[in-house]
Amino acid sequence: MFRHPTLPTEVFVRHRQRLAQLLPPGVAAILWANEPLAGEADTTLPFQQNSNFFYLTGIETPHALLWLFPEAPLPEQREVLFIQPPSPEKKLWEGWSYGIKEAQARSGVAEVQPLSEWPNFWRRLVSQIQGVALDFNEHDRQTHTFVPSPAHRFARRLQQEFPAHAIHRLAPLLTRLRLQKDPEELALIQEAIRLTIEAYQALLPLLHAGVMEYEIEAEIQRIFLRGRAFSAFPPIVAGGPRACILHYTHNSQPLAEGELVLIDIGARLGFYNADLTRTLPVGPVSKQVERYLRWVADVQAYAQRLLRPGLSLHQWHQTVGEYMQEGLKALSLLPPDAEPNAYKRFFPHGLGHFLGIDVHDVGSRYEALPVGAVVTCEPGLYLPNEGIGIRIENDLLVTENGCLNLSAELPDLLGL
């Protein structure tokens, strides 16, 4: 019933098996689907599934719960998926959604029960376990705010009713698993990248003075929707000085002759994402601007030569930052005696981030990269006083011998 491609059921079976092997003795894992969020009046915001829940089940609906307890005394208690079967009213207004059989087929979980059975199930099993592993959002971009989730509410209740039961963290285990992509996951990421490259090729004829940024965005969205995808994030189409606003998404201004336009886009296909940036000329540009573009492309190539398993994102950024520091001196943008890390004046963001189910996927910047991780590489140069912002971003797969540029079909200096 979904318009996008889906992963084979055996992928989710494999993911659950791997997690089960990492659970401490006597510990059950419990994961909830995301809850729908209210909008205005009688609307709800577009639903997005909890990434870890999807990783383990493939289920894309709210009101669901996954139980994993490999040591349960009965086989039918070791892996149970609870869902809310559709009511006749829901079928009337919204059409198809997961029933018991559909959830079994999609997830590969043999034991699927109505969500209403969960309280009784929990009461029967709580005495069999030593503790529970819960899925809290520990992404470093989220930990500064607190948004209560079903896991938080359950943890508080557990501490009140069963204070001797330990609470364990699922996030480190699932982060380790999600870092290394399966071949099937890589195939979806590669297809999302292919679709993103198609969007870049389609927008090239629009790059002339007077075209509105939103017209370019519309062409991007057309390609994505026709390809059964969505935007992984709000597209950035930033002409001239607006490219120095790192997350500019107004896309409301006309392009001008002789300036650059920075376009940062990615398709989201079957829950997996691409994230590519190119900075394109609108008509002829000056020799100095071309020199800047070629320098950023050189940094991109240098960073790709460095990337390898065992290196952390932090180490990678530091080493490339030193290279940028010397390059900026050669461009006369920094003096010969510039203080260490002065390059950050012209490059204020990170060199890259993890990519997968989430655009900024889970993973530690300070731990060694494994083979099978996918990261972005996005060096840039931002000169607000000159009205110039440049970024070139590729998606890289960490391999045994280095890395593979999954977006290599898109030239770094597109349109030049």
C-alpha cells in the first residue's frame, strides 16, 4: 500500500536478532512507535515513525509497541509486536492500515497482538525479567531539550511500581547496529542519491537571472514526488549572500546574473536519505569566484582521500581543518601568522555527519568509524562581506580501504 520501495522483511528480522544478542542477561527491550502530534483544529501533523522502531519492525504506523525478551520461558513471549488494529471508522476515513496479518508479514514477527493486550502481557512477564532496556532519544542535537515520550512515562511508572527492576539504555546498542548499513539499506540510500542527482540535472536549465529560488525548489520537489520520494529536509536554494545563512529555507528571492546559488537537497526514499550540496554559477562568474569554487572542490577531494575506517569524524574534521587553514592563507583570506583554527571564521560548521534512516543519523563523532558507515562530506567557504557562500557535499561509504563516493556521478563543480 506504500508508494515508496520497502526493505525485505528479512532485514528487520536480522536487525532484531542482532539486538537480541546485545541485550544484557535477563533484560527485555521495549520500544514504542512515535505518537501522532496534534496540529491546529482537527488536524494532526504529518506522522514520522520512531527511527529505531522502524529499524526493528518496518512498521510505519503509530500506536504500536515491540517487546523483545530472548530468555522468555515460552517462545511466543520472546518477540511480540503490539499494534492497534484499524477500526471500521478508521477504514472509512483513512483506508488501509496494518491489521494483525499485515503486521506479521511486514515485520516478520510471528506473535502480533492488539495493543489492548499489552497491560496484561506486561503484568504476566514483569516477574520474569531483571530489567528493561528503553529507547530514549540520545542524539546530541536533542539532549539539550526534554520532550517526554512513551519510554519516559513507562520508566517513571516502572520506578514507582517495580523500583528493583533496572533500566538500561537501548540507544548505544541501536546506534552501534545502525552505523553499519546492510546491503539492502545501502541500495535504498544509493537510489535516494540517484534521484537527488536527477533533480540537480533537471534544475540546470533554470539557472538564469530572474528565476525565483522557489521555482527551483518546485522542480526539485517534482522530481522527488515523481520518483516516489519526499524531501529529506526543507530544500535550501540560496542565491548570492543568502548562501551564508547555513539553513536558509525561505527560497523567496530571484537569482542574479554572475552570482552563485547554493543548493542543498536530498531525497527520502523508503525511510533512507540522501544529502547533497552543489554551488552553481548563474551565468559567467569572476576568476576569483571560480578560484574559490575550485578550492572547495580540492578540499572535498582531500577529505575523501583521508576518510577510512578507524578514523573518527572529529579527527577527520580536525585534520581537514588544518588543511583548510593553510589553503585560506594561500587564498590571502588568512594572514601567514593566523591563530590556530582561524579557518572556522570561513567554515563554521562540521565537515560531515552520519547518514541513514535520519539525515543526521545516530553515531558518535568521537568513536572510530566502522566499515559500512555512511557519512556526508561537506567542506565550505563563506564570505558574507563578498556575498559568497560555497558548499560541496557528497555522501561517502566507509570501506575497508578508505571510502567510496556514492554520489560520484554528480560533478563537484557542476555547471562550471
